[in-house]
Amino acid sequence: MQNPSSLFLRGTRVIDPYDRRDVVADVAIDQGRFVEQAPKDAKIIDAAGCIVCPGLMDIHVHLREPGQGHKETIETGTRAAAAGGFTYVACMPNTKPPLDEPERIRWVIERAREAGFCEVAPVACITRGRAGKELTDFASLRAAGAVAFSDDGEGVEDDAVMAAAFEQAGRCDALLIQHCEFKSLSAGGVMHLGEISRRLGLPGLDPRSEEAMIERDLDLCRKTPARYHVAHISTARAIELVRRAKAEGLPVTTEVCTHHLILTDEACASADPNTKMHPPLRPQADVDACRQGLLDGTIDCIVTDHAPHAAAEKALGFLKAPAGIVGLETALGLAAKAMVETGMADWPRLLHWFTTGAAAVVRRAARPIQVGSEADLTIIDPIREWTVDTQKLHSRSTNTPFGGAQLSGFVIGTIRGNRSCSANLGSDTRKLYPPI
């Protein structure tokens, strides 16, 4: 990590979804803030052909601390986030112990501040111990810095408990993020219930387990309106339920993971545990619905659900291995492959889903690229091709099915105030990054 006092990016493409700007311009930074002209001592960098945009956001990651540092730490996870172009992440509470007490929220924030790679906003538990029985104290957790509430990894199945969560969330204007799954319907499934699961003889996960909880929660939202967010949506019917709820005017948002935009359940045919996700990879019709949901505004943002696991855990085989993959460092390239390279969206639209779309969900203040504002930006080469090398990932874990994948959309780095989280902002002022 470097600490440049001043920087001048010459002739870059500035895409700022906050003020709907897409222009070729110079960007000058002095003492961590955007300024109108290059300071005399500025490091001058030719950024022609690159994109400068507000720092990317991911509102669904797992940083594993406290308690699971063998998978990831806040330091390694946020380093990976910066490498992937993210300056802000919201981390889920399924840690050991879980984030159900104010002091644990404060601990995460302080550890992230010490690491310094990106801003971390903890998501607190809806219920104590994520056990689905007793609500946490939303007000005290919000005061400690919690950005939202979720039992992620577990859906809140008890109707009365979830109804009470809506009531408490409404009173303190809190965001509920639901992992939508009724265990009685998912029934221990490890992949999508369909042709591939039957061919492999592995238990299938019925998509109704996701859809039924969304239906239940939307009914609760109609009775007691509170901000409600569907985590990692994955089926066409689930997306349609959210679409209709938005048309009713309910305060409902949702997100989609990069892997649900790019892979189908066919990827599980080899029984590679790195293709085991939760919710699972779905058929092509669901992938198509996820992409369309982004385009028509039903889906608000793209997330990674970054879920690091140790190699020994993934080596247990498809049936016993934990679900999830690392995603922070591959997110932008995969999303570009799914949406830009297919011609479905352009770069301004793609970056909206990683900035303004996510910011609106968690109500984070705008971070535009404008004179006087603190620098918070990501630098991208949109056409540079690169290969996913799992041995070079910054995450402590390497569980991904995308090792060896050829992607374009290379993240050069991020800048937050006086901090440059980029190994590629080298000393050569003639080039933005060295060749690889």
C-alpha cells in the first residue's frame, strides 16, 4: 500500500454513476481530495484508455473474523477487496462468535480501520446466535455501526420471530437482509434439484425453499413495512416475486451474485466442490432471468458472496464440503463477461450495479468524483485481458471454479484518501502499470 500525497491521472475516461457522467477528463488529487488542477508535485500518470470511477461496493462478503481466521482474516479479506476494486464491503455476521453484540461490531470496524484497505460495514444478526428464536437489540447494534441485519447462512423460519423483526426494523429504520431458505424444503440439498443432481445421485435443493420464504416475507412486509432485502437471489420465480413487490411500492431490494450470472448447474457435472454454492447454481433459464432482472431494475446490485474456505474443507467432496467460493478478485471481470461482453450492458451500467445501486440499498452517502470531495475511486483497464491465477489471489483461501479463466476488465487499483491500494501504480510516470 502506498500513500501518494498528490496524483494526476491524465486523459482518463471518468464514469461516475452518482452524477451520471461519462467523459474523458483529467483527475487530480491532492492530500487525499479531488482538486481542480494538478498540484506542482503531483505524480503524473497517463491514464488514456482506462476508466476511473467511484470506488466499487460489495454489500455481501464473508470476512470470517472473529473465529475463523484459517479461512480469511479482515486484513486478507480487505486486501482482496482492494485488489478487486472495492473500497467498501459489508460483511456478514456468521462468524464465531456471531456479530450479535455491539462490542463485536465495534471490533470488526476497528480491525478494518487498522488494516486500511477498504471500508468495512458489519451486518449484525437478526437473532441471537443466528438461532432464529430471540431478536437482537437492533438499536444498540446500529449505534455500534451495524449497517443492516441478517442471519445469513440461515433463514429466519419462525413466522412470529420474523414478524417481530419487521416491527423492530420499522421502528429504527433498519435494513433486513434475508437468506431465503426454508430448510424443510431445501432438505439437505447440495446442488440444484434437477437433471444434474439426479445424474450424480446427490441430494437436490428445491428452488421452492428460496421462493417460499420470499413469499412469506413479502406478506409480512405488506403488513409491517420495513426495508427488506433478498440476499443472493437465484431463481426466475424469485425474481418475479420481487418485481411484483416493487410494482406494489413495497420497500424491497435484492442482489445477484456474479457466479449466478455466469455459471449454470451444468458446471456441477464434474462434482468439483468449488462449484458448490448456496443458493446453488441454477439452470440457464434462471441465469437469463438474473441478467434480465438487472436490466429492468428488479435486481439492484451485484455482489460476490465472497465465501472463503480452507483447502482441506473443500477437499471433503461435493456432499460434505462447505458451500461458497471466493469472489472479490474476480467479480468485475466475471460481471463484465456476463453483461458487457454479451452486449447486454455497457460499462456505465455495469458500474452502476457496483456503486450507486449498492449504495442505495444500504443508504450510503454518495461518493462522486468532484472537486473538494475525499478521493474514493477505482481505476480499471476495461480491455486488458488477464488470467485468474489462484496462487496469486490476496485472499487467504483459493476456493474458486474460475482458476485459469481468461477475463478482461483489469483492476489497476483503488485510492482512498491518501491511501493507494494498488501494486500497479508504479514509479514509471509514462505508464499506468507495468506489462505482465
